[in-house]
Amino acid sequence: MRAVQFIGKGQAVLADRPLPDRLPDGHAMIRIRASGLCHTDIDVLHGRYGASAFPVIPGHEYAGEIAAVAADVKGFGAGDRVAVDPNLPCGTCPSCRRGLTNLCKDLKAYGVTHDGGFGQYSLVRAAQLHRIGDLAFDAAALAEPLACTLNGLSTAGVATGSYVPSNAIIFGAGPIGLLMALALRAKGTRTVTVADVNEHRLAFASDLGLETAISGSGKLASRRHGFDFVADATGVPTVVEKMIDLVEDGGTALLFGVCPPTETIAIHPFEVFRRQLKIVGSHSLNRNIPEALEMLQADDGQMARLVSHRLPLDEMLPYFLTKPSDPATMKVQFVSS
């Protein structure tokens, strides 16, 4: 089969890979129909995320149809339409025993330590599969990044029917920030604002029906203590530092973007104490794919609009090696018919 393969640090190629002669017990062979590119894939390529096991086929946001299942697999069969939960926790470490499988001490993942979705086929444990019904494959491939945002919202205490912020702001109008904004709206948040410096992305966010603001603007600074929920989806430490002042008394700040591991920020602990602020972090997804698929099924197509490029496999390689220069680029996917 054809696949994008990372053969070493910073080295990505299109390769021909053999398919296994037999399927291991408990596994299914998935014919990939849509696979999304994430910044994490670039970090894996350059050795900045996880074990960066080489060689490896990247891709952890994918959906497809089952081509074959091992003899012992029950509940799935050829032709079933599925999305993949890429995380492979050990199940026995303290974090796993507490239900925090995303914090597993020996976490593995398709697209990081195991071959993932940027190939024609992917060998996946059947336990990692979720049915997608009649959901379009490109929309279903958004389930993984959406699940990450839902894990972040859950960590921050946001839950439909319980706590839902009334006035939220998300910093970063890229695909992940917009997914979080749309998820908040789906959960019932009355006003969701997205802040960025990219005017094209802000215009796109506005077209999705979201409020917008320019990061660092005086107008935004004037809304000090004005939001009960504030989240960063940029990974820029200065943004994280400044956004905390926008949280209203008793509100929540979610650190969702991936800041460089050596960076620090300054906060005033007295402010956290006196204003009873909640500052929380979030990593990856934690069995949130079913909720994500349910939300995508109920969505009116706004989330699927985040997919700006649907490309054949042979056109994907440049996106791993060069940062897109087109400001209209949002979520890039490999798709097959």
C-alpha cells in the first residue's frame, strides 16, 4: 500500500508498505477514507512529541471502513464505517486505574508509536473503533480533535446540564480553537468569542456565527474580568499569561494549547486566591470519541466547514514538510473515494 512514512527525524517520504499476511487477534484492517493533519504530526516528525518511533506512518485523526477483521473479533465486520480512537493506554498504571487514560505513564498511539492514518490501510485494535453511522468520513475524521476539546471542557468542569459558561473566549482561530468554540456553543454557551491576529481566520469565525476579537487589542483589554471561561488554543505563553486577567471572579482559565515545555509565565497567586480562579490544563482525549461523534451527528455542517483541503495521498507530503502559506488553510485531510 501507499503511505506517508516518517523514516527519521525530519524525514518524510511516500513509501510502499506491505500489508500483513494475517490479522493479529483482536484487530481489524481499516481502509482509510479520511485522515486529518494535526500539528502533533509535525512534532512527531521532528522528534518533539512522544517517543517519535521511526519508521512510522503518521496520522491520528482518521475514519474509514473495515476491510477485514480477525477471526476472534466480535461486533464488527467488513463494510462497517468507523472512526478510530488513537490512544493506546497500558490500562494498569496509576493514571489508567484512576480513569485518566490520557495520562498513562506508557501511553502509545496510532500515528505516533504505531502506524496511523496516512496510508491506504491501517491495522487497528477493534477495541479502538467506533461506529459513525451515516456521518461523512471527512466529518468523522474530526472526531479525534473534537474529542480533545471535549476532554478539555470536561476537565474544566463544562458539562451540558451542569455547568455551562455563559460568556466564553477562545484564543486561537485555527481548527482546534474553532472546534472548541463550536463545542461550547453546542453545549449551550450563550456568547462565544474567538480571538486571533489573523484577519482571514477571524472573518471565517464570524461567518460561523462566532463573536471575534483581535488578540492584544485595547478593545479586548477593556474587557478585563469579563469572561467566565477563557481558553488558550495557541500555545503561545504570552497569550496564556495575559488571558488570565480576562477571567471574571470565580471563572475558569483552560490551558489547552501546547506551549513549549521550557517556557514559563508569571501569574499573581493573590489574584487566584482572592478571585477564586480555576486554572486547569488538558492533554489529548480520554475516551471522548463517542461524545464527539454524537456532537458531529447533531451539527448542522459548521464543523465540517473547518476542512479546507481534501487531497489525495500523493499531494499530502508537502504539508508535512512546509508550513502552508495560504491564510485560508484550516484543516487539511487526506481523503480517498
